[in-house]
Amino acid sequence: MKSIKLVIYGGQGGIEGIIEQEGDIKVMGMTGNEMDLLDSDHTSVIRSSGKYGQEVMQILKEKHPSTPFVIFTAYSENHYLIEAIGHGAAGYVLQDGGMKQLMSAIRQCANGQIVYPASFKSILMKKLERDVERSPVTLEKAIEKLGAFSKREHELLILLTQSETNKQISKKLFLSIGTVKNHISRIYRKLNVNNRPELMALLYGFQNSGMKG
């Protein structure tokens, strides 16, 4: 079983003990000081209390761009979620969902997936489908605005925005996992993003600016 090394930032009392009951998750420490995280050797970080700290996220993603950051919060407002996505959070879990949902999100994010409330996908899709200049903005049109992609890359982009895992994409497109990863890497380089959260934020940004230009 692969061990997940976790650092808890801004945690509430008792959360460490609950998480450590899971055999595959090792809590490396808890801190309220972002500077303690900069040189920390971890595979996942969680913020479990207070409002979303975008300054902390900016510092962490610059120093550890590949580290998945999971937000565990009581704040369900869409603008907090959108800010988190814009700064590269891999997961956004509401405290109402309880610890079981958090554990699942930590494992999924450590495995390279993204985890957001189901409501956000609906919100994003509605925004992308909103009429702009009397022309419906579909997901395909949003992707066209991002740049020139091959047919295969276009298929992959659609699946990426649907939160499909690399394994699921591999099965649907009849490609090896390695080939899928290579395609995704090329897509990210073209768009100058590092991960799926940043890709979703980029799509949202295009829609939010009116998709003009």
C-alpha cells in the first residue's frame, strides 16, 4: 500500500488523530505557519479551517508546484472555490461531507485526480454554455479559443474537463497510459498550465471574460 505523506495547515484540534487512524496516510506535521511548509517533504497538504488563504496557496504552488493541495472548509460559496481552483488546489471538500469524504479526496488527489463539489461542474458548464454575442458558448468552442489542437488532443481535453482519470481516458480512447500522459503533458505545455485545476480555471477565465478576441 502506497503511503501518503500529509502536512496539515491551519488544522483544527483532533483532526490529526482521526486521519492517522488510516493506515495509508501519515501525518508529517501540523502548522499554522506557511513558512514551515516551504521545505517540507510531503505529497499532500490540507487546509482545514478558516477562509481560503490565497496568499498561502500562491507561496506553496510556486515552491511545490506538483504537491496536491486539498482544501477542507466550511465555506461553500462559489467564489472561494473558484479562487482555490485558480491557485491550483487539487481538492475542495466541504466539512459537511465529513471525514470519510475528506479521506477519499486525499487519496484521490495524491493519485493525481481532482476533487471538487459536484455543484461546481454544473456551475462551470452553465457558464461555458451561456450565450455570448447571441452565440452559444459550448465547451468545444471554449477549447477552440484556447489554441490549435489535434483531434486526439481535443478528445483528451474534453475528457480532462470531465474529471476522467488517466486510466479511464486510456480505456475510452484505446491508448496506453504512457501515451495518455504524453498527450496530456503536451496539452499542458501548449496552455502553460501545470495541472487539471489550472486547466479548469483557464476555461473559466475565458468564459468569464466573455470569450472575446
